[in-house]
Amino acid sequence: MKNGMIVCPQPEAAEAGAEVLERGGNAVDAAIACAFMQGVVDPLMCGIGGFGSMQLYMPGRGVHEIVEFYAKASLSATADMWADKLLGQSRDGFAFLLEGGISEFGHLAVCTPGSVKGYDFALSRYGTMDWADIIAPAIRQAREGVLVRPHMHWFWSQDQKGSGQQNTPDKLRYSETGKRLYFRPDGSVKRVGDILTNPDMANTLERLAKGGADLFYHGELAEEIAADFARHGGLISREDLAAYELSVAEPVWGAYRGKRISTSPPPASGVLMLQILQMLDQFDIGSLTHGSAEHVRLLAEAMKRMTIDKDRFMGDPAYVEVPVERLLSTEYAAEQAEAIRRGERAQVKRLEQKSQRETTHVSVVDRHGNAVAMTHTLGSPSGAITDGLGFIYNGTMSRFDPRPGHAASIAPGKRRASSAAPTIVFEDDKPFIVMGAPGGSYIAPAMAQGIMNVIDFGMSMLEAVSAPRIVAVSDSIDISNRIRRSVSAELSEMGYDIKRSAQSYPFAALHGIQIVDGHCHGGADPQRDGMAIGVPAKG
């Protein structure tokens, strides 16, 4: 490789990973240093109270696998525990809405975190640098503080009451730590340019650096976490933490325009992304005008059909059967494509009640050709923070269906379905695109569009992640404000319900690397505040 590259939504985190590459660390070292930093500088998106997955490709070691460190429902959870509290569902299908917001907000909303286990597993097996060394930049940043960035402020000040979901500022007021960290003295949320310092988190990370991951699942931190949940009526116990195990899976494979694509199997959403691509492989997308009415229509119909399958089948394959082989079969893709060609319109039916999801991503390629795509998240922040620890726990119980008998129903120890789809596209058996995104239910549609932008439209990576997008994960078609109004008028005349976003860069946030002739080219989605940093190969 002529250079290495790291791309992520936070400048401080990209820099931390780039510095690791410059010091001779590999892609795994850089990804984990970046991940710890992301938990400090974007604490509502990810952190040690969260979970995620990473795709690792290390050709020199013969390694290609998906490390799955998803959050799990407490062992004390039961299928019918909230069956009588269901109010509805968010329009994008991401969250089930319960009385009092109990599955979104506070200690009851938390699933057993997996991030610390995942970071440790990857670094100890495939990294080259010391655990404490990798964590050190994040500790330093937590003490020095971080400037509040535009996307951070937008996210934690948004009003979500119209969607039936809990407002983020209300979640941040749930704990004394949250009130102190995220608000000004006058009670308003901190603004762009304010400094966020978190000495409690710095102390916690220092303890982790010295005690290792076992401290979180079996040691003093586990005791403190369990005691806090017991005091507040939460579900997570010492037993849950001690029993937590991650999993390692083979990638699931698909193809588009003759290029092989490896991505995350269920309970993640790689299959859903591949479904969109394989349906649209039946059409000459590259001959269309990007963002035209026909382009949008084809994208939307494929996305709706994917969404119907997602709502019906997607769950933890340890608990439910997910028909991956059928969903990814060429026959099924051709059948769906023919229905689209005939003009048939798919209908997505939901419980009803738009939403933005709390996730982040890092893509890394090093000078040896090792590649990591890691998506990690809080799902949504619960607002729960144990006094003295400084980090927010995930709020992912809302992802489970409170109705027994469904693919996404609650079960003890069950992994919540994940929207993540860290992906590598191969050309001539070598990585061509390394990509992922935060963005909840919008990830699979955004990823498919990003890949098509490169392959069908010949875009650079930066162009591909910045191009106007659409999503159709309900019966409406949501469009970027940069889709032409003449196009939305034409689609409306066809009878489609078009919802225009006020944002120029909505619907997940693609962060990718394209490799051409051994040279990495990065693109960070302008939706977030991130960057791509190239690191020249040495020697």
C-alpha cells in the first residue's frame, strides 16, 4: 500500500487513529484508539456503555471475520414484561414506544454493554500496541476537554416529542452527572464552541487501562455498575456482566456489478444492504441521471421491499430463524426486481407514531493492506450515568418488540437487532471500498447508495458520501433537501408520498475509503463533523 487512511465523524478521533498509524501501529490499533476517543468526544453516540461490531480483514494473517460485541437483554428479562405498555413505533421502525418511555430512558432502558469486551478482543488478538497505550489519548482528551461541535449540539438539543420519542435533553437531565456535564449554569444545553470536560470518564478510563477489560465485567467496575442499577430499579446485574460473551462470525457475502461484497450477518443489517444492491443489480442504474425521479423510484421500491423483510425476519439468529440464503438468492432478487419493473408498489405497514440514531463509525486501512470497518453505538443514550464513572449507558431495550412471538421480541440474553453494516467491497480479490455509517434504520439504504455512487456513477469516495440521498423505510419516500423540487413534484404526481428533509445531508453518515492502485482515498460525510486523514507508508 502507498498510504494508510482513517475516516470517522470526529476530528479528534481521526487524529488519534492517524497518530497510531504514524507510530507504526496497524489498522486494529488505530481503530481501537479511535473508538476510545470517540467515546470521549462524542459521548452520546458511543462509549464503553455501548456495543457494536467490526469487520476485520488481515490478508497477511489469513484473517477475515466479524467481531460481534452487541448489547444483550438482561438475563432477568422476559418476553411479556412490557406487553401491556406498547404505544406505537417510530416511523422509521427503529424503536418501539412504551408508556413513560421506559425502554428508551433511564436504567430500565439499558442492555448489557459489549464495547469494552469487543475492543479488548480485537486489540489483544490482532493489534500490536499495548492496551494502556491505546487508551491514553482518550484519557488525556477527557481531562483537557473537547469543543462542542455543530452536530453534537444539534443532536442533544433536538425536540423529538412530535415522534413520540423521549427528548435527548430530558435524558441528559436524568442524572446529576448529566446535568453537570452537558448544561450551562443557566440550565440550557452547552452550545457550539463550549468546552466539555469529563474528569470522571478520565478516571474510569485510567482504571480500565490498569485493570483491563475484566475490571468492567468481573471486577470493581462491575460491582459499582450493578449496585447502581439495583438502586435505580434497572435490570443489569453482576450476573449479566459476568456472563457477557461476544461472538465471532464469518462475513455474509453478496455481489453487485460483478464485485464481491462482505458484510455483517444477522442480527446486523448487512443482509438488508445486500438485498437492495442485488435487486438493483437488475437495472442499469448508471444510465440514469443521479437523483432523477426514476433513480429515486427504483431506490425507494427496493428499500421498501427490504424493509418489509426486515420487519418480518430480522432478529438474533440464536433465537429466531433468519432466512439469509433465501433473502440473498439471485432468484429472490430477480423476483423482486421484476415486480418493481412491472410498476408494483410495496407497502410498509407499521404500528405508526422520523428519528435520528445515535451511532458512530470508523474505517481504517493500514500500509500492510489490513482493513477495519467498525460501527459502534449507544443505540440511543439512556441518560443513565453511574455517579463517578462519567459514561452514558446505551438505551437499546427500545429496539425489542414488547409483543411476544415476533422476530424482535424480548428474551433473556438476546442480542438486539443492529442496524450496523460495516462493509468491504472487493475487486479482483482485493479491498476496493471499506465503508460504514451511523444512522439507525437508514444505514442499509445509505450504504447501498454510497456503493452504487462509486460503482455506477464513477464518483470519488468524497463525492459518493456527499451525494444527495433518499430513504424509504416506511410508506413515504424521505428525500434530501438537495433532491430537485421538480423531481419531488414528478414523484408526487405518480402518487408517492414525498417528505422533504430540511437537511442537506440527512439519512445516515457514510464514512469510507476507496483503494485505487494501492492508494487510499477517504471521504467523511459532511452531515457529521469528521475527516479523513491519510498517512504515507514508510520504508
